[in-house]
Amino acid sequence: MTENTIKELRAHVAEKLKELDGVVALRRTTEGTAPHLFQDGDDLAQLVMEPRYPLASVVSLLQKRFPKARFGIVARGCDSRALVEMAKREQIDPDRLYLLGVACTAGEAQECYCADPAPDTEQWPAAEVIGEPVEGAPPNPMVAEYEQMSLEERRAFWRQQFLKCIKCYGCRDICPECFCEACSLEDPLWVERGVLAPDFPMFHLIRAMHMASRCVACRQCELTCPAHIPLTVLYDLLRQDVGKILGYDPGADLEVAPPISLSLEDAPIKAKIV
Amino acid sequence: MEYKNVLTTCVYCGCGCGVYFEVLDGEIVGTLPVKEHPISRGSLCIKGWNVPAFVNHPERLKTPLIRREDGLGVATWDEALGLIAEKLGAIRDESGPDSVGFLASAKCTNEENYLLQKLSRAVVKTNNVDHCARL
């Protein structure tokens, strides 16, 4: 992110804080950098863009706690896509949200192999984009390598990767799209407690199946994984299939209903937005 | 209306991973890893992710308890420490310093654990010092 873009962003946030109850963004202090709710009068020199955190989850938390408040969010393309899928599952209310979009640079897009490095403001009731949107980056080369593998090689590849899993549940905990009230990964019927590595391949495939039509490629799971499992390869492949088979692109369009619903009566998602 | 992240260090082992507690209007509502932390670098184990679970847990002990004839009863710190000193002293005098041992904790700081071994070696005169991971 260039210094000029950040300066422009801070000026826009200052302006918006006059009318909004707060803006969710990253704040850097001497303690480090973390998500924060900026309010009118806060020191906006502390507003930064790195490192990335799942800010959409913070918006959901705040909107649920304060049902009348109007918040803003400083959102990259991935944050915006996460918000789209959350809105469809009633985890956020787009009508009470101002999207201060920021276009990622070509370098940042490349770093994430991101196909969609700027928020699409068209679909949001109130939004803008700061910075010059760039073209999407080519996909992770590991996906093409994987596709050259035989079935046996693929199985061996994932067996080796999943063997490293320490079941920290960090991939689930950090994911903005993981908001089921009861998680199958905590159900002893599916996942035996106290056993490492988790049952191959069920543990990771349960999560993958639940991510179908939800994963917006924000990479938070892969970045937080202490075992360095290339989770985005799994989810890229999954998104490919969801696109090919179901014609669905998660995070792309607020108006298109997701093709897969996991909101079964015996597996309710968290309290819906008021 | 206040949402902020409070930096702390995981108390579950000696690694010292960085954890943020998400605090909403004074209440801990979640955990986030510290991405710029030199040790944990944005990762946590399952204990780290759940580290604030005990903070407001209804079963959390907030005062010392002393077991008396009618069961466990609330005690002051002075009462509890006085009783421990009295009993430890009596056991040592009767059976010698090596009849007691001290277990340090990963939940404490280095300095606190230093003081515990100092108490063990210099006051009680035993080298029976170990840590909670071998409990």
C-alpha cells in the first residue's frame, strides 16, 4: 500500500467518522497492530493496512451488539467478499455499513495470488474505493502442480500435509465465514478427541465441505496455520469446483443466493443480525 | 461503545506466544493471534486460542480455600500462607528438608519461578524443584 493511498484513506475515515458511529480498521500502537473501532477524535495516524486481520468478523460482532449503530469498515477486496457471504447468512447488515474500500497493489495481489484485489463497490448500498484497482494476479502455481498429480499422488500429498495438523482449530477460529453455533469439528461423532494427527482425510474435508460456497480466499487460515498446511490450495480447488459445477463465485454478488445451505435445523448458525 | 484488542502473553506454557484479547465494552469476547509477534508469528495452539476461557469462568477460584473438618472453606491469603508455612515447617523439622518438594508453574513469570526455587533451596533447603509439565 503506498503512503499516499494511506494518507488519502485516513482523510476519508476522518470525514466519515463525523457521521458514522465508528470505523473498523487496523490500528498500530507501541503494543502492535490489531483490529480496532476508530471513533471520532481518535488518532488516525495509527490507522494502517498491514498485517491483515479478518475485519469482517469484527463488523459482525459490533452490528449484533449495537443493533442501531452505523459502522464503517476499511476493506480490501477479500474483506468485502467476506462481508458479502456474511450478509447472505444474516451475519451482517449491509444497510448499516459504509464500505471504505481500498484497492490492493499489484504486489499485494501477487502475494495472495488474489484474482479480485479490489472491492466491488457497485453492490454495496454505500461504498467507495481508494487507490487504483489493479488486475487480478495469476492463481497459486501449486494448484496447477496438484492438478497434474494422479489420484494416488494427490492422496499422498494431502496425507503428508494433514499429518502435520496439531488440531489448533486456528483455521476455523480465524475464518470470517465460520460462524456455526455448533461446529462438526467439535462433535465426537466426527472427530475423536485427544487424537493427533486428526483422522485422515475427514477432519480437513469436513471443514472444506462447509467452506464450499463460503470461502472467499482471504488466506487467513493458511497464514495462521502453525503447521504451514497449504490450505488455500485446498480451498482454491474447492472454489474452482463450486464455480464449474454450481456456477457460484463466493463473495462476488450480494444478490445471488448461495447454492449450498448448511443452515439445517439441527445445525443452526449463530444468532442472526437484528 | 468501545472495541479494542488488548495485548497479552499466553499463560499456558513457557513459549510465550502473543495473544490479543478482543474486548468489547470491558468484556472479553474473543481471541486473535498476534501476527507481528516475534515468537508466535500469528499462530497459536488450541490452548492459546482458548486462553481467556478461564477469565470469567464461574468455577474460577478467586480466593484461597482451606480444607477443614466441615469441608473446603474460604480463607484469606494471610490465613492460607500462614497455614502452608506452618505445615511445611513442621514436616521439614520432623522428616528433613528433602521430605518436601516445590512445583513451579508455566503460568508464572521467570521471576516468580526464580523466587519459588529460591524459597525451596535457600529457605527450606531442598533441591526438590520441578515444574508443572511433569506433575
